[in-house]
Amino acid sequence: MRKPIIIGNWKMYKDKEEAIKLVEELKPLVAKAKVDVALCVPFTLIPVVKPLLEGTKIKLGAQNVAYEEEGAYTGEVSAKMLKDFDVEYVIVGHSERRRLFGEKCRDISLRAAQALKYGIKPIVCLGETLERRQRGTHKSYLKIQLLETFESIQDVSNVIIAYEPLWAVNTGVVATPEEANEATGYIRKLIKEKYGSEAAKNIRIQYGGSMNGGNAKGLLAMRNVDGGLIGKASLDAEAFAAIVNCKE
């Protein structure tokens, strides 16, 4: 049985004092969580948040990783550097990275491979635009995106997939539980075709896109939805805890 995982993506929010306050408020609220929990924080907050999470159920994550191990790549942070701080998860291929910074599937694939090389679990993001969804071409697009994004990944046993339809990211619009289940189920089918039945059975596929305490229970009840990649709601301790604790 796949254990759900709820991951908070703080994006480019919180300074040092705000981060400390949020984590301290969150810790008692999720102390009895029955799901895995992680926070993907900005690079500058990793050394701040790390000691606060020791002895808790909350794991530490980052929001991106370089596709090379080292070199003249100004502004990049390598998997080796993240490992120094015991980072356990890293987001790769988030829709904002693809859309705003032009990250391509091949680069994202290499980022994920670098994370795996250093024992960090990549959260690989996939998702379609509203136009593709309305035209009914979202499945063919997801297939192309997955095959290209997973090109450099040989083993998915330590990979998490986040299905994040672009039309539901930062919009307040949420996929229905049935839509989320259909898409995550199709992604699972693609994993089966590429990596085999056991990989498809065990890989965790999250939903990401305006999940909150009000809709999380319905989404997480779906057979193929194994958690959530949470943006806005993760910036508030009570809102994030409501999602974490809705899974019985």
C-alpha cells in the first residue's frame, strides 16, 4: 500500500524569522500525521529550517537542483551541495520553472538523475495547459512530457510524480477528484509501460493545484492520488496541517 505524502512548496516566500515561526507553529499540528510530510523551502532557508525539523515527522526538501554535478554554472545549486544539509526531497520541473524560466524536459530529466545519484528523492512535475485539457489532447501531451522528462531516469523506486495541471496552479481552480484520478491513473499506466508493473504499483503520484483543507479529503480519497504538492496553503501552519491531517 502506497503511503500518501504531503509536500509543502514555499516557493519564493518567507524570510528567516517568518520561516522559524511557521515551522514552530506547524510541528505540533502534524505530530500525529499518518502521512509522510515534507517542506520544500528556498535555498537560503535550508540551513535555518534543517535543525528545526530534527526529531519531527517533517522532512526537508529543496525547490530545484542543478543538472550538473559541479562547474561554471553561476546561480545553480548541486545535488552534492543539497546533500550536505541532508535534503531528502527536491522539486524538479515545476510548471513555474518550465513556464517562467524555460526549463526543458531534457534538463529536468538530468536534474532528477543528479538528485537520485546523491540519494535525494526528486518530485517530478507533469501537467497540461487548460487549452490541451479542453481540446482533449491532455493525455497525449502527458505521454510526451513523461517520456522526455524521464529519459535519464533508469529506476523510479525513489521518484515521486506530481501531477499539476497548469490551469489549477495559483488559480484557485481545482481539478475534480475524478479528473485528478483519471490523470494520475493515466500517468501510472505510462509508468507501467516504461518501467513495469511493480514500479507502477509502488510509485507515488501526487496532485498539485490549489489543494486546500476543504477539497483535500475528496482528492486524497481517489485510488491513484497519493498525496499533494501544496503551494499557497503550505504558507500557513493551520491550513497546511488541515491537509496533512485529513487523511485517516
